[in-house]
Amino acid sequence: MDVDWGLARQIGGTGFGIVFAVLVILAIVLWLTGLVTGKFSTTKNETTDDQKGA
């Protein structure tokens, strides 16, 4: 049985590329979620401080 190294390289490269792309997408989504959460929590805390009269 002979190994087709070209096909093995193509399958391995495609799998590595997909994993890398998914990790980059997840990092971007988490970064954007942090930005949105930070804006809402900052706005909420400022309103709470104003209502307390601090």
C-alpha cells in the first residue's frame, strides 16, 4: 500500500487552516463581545452612581 503524500499534505493543510480560521473567528467574536459588554456595564454603573448621588 502506497501513501499519497500530496493528498495527505492537502488534507492536513486544509484541517490546519480550518482550525486556525475558527480560532481567529472566535478571538474576534470574544473581543467584540468584550467591547460591547464593557460599554453597557460602564454606562450602567455611571447611571447607578448618578442615581445614588455619589
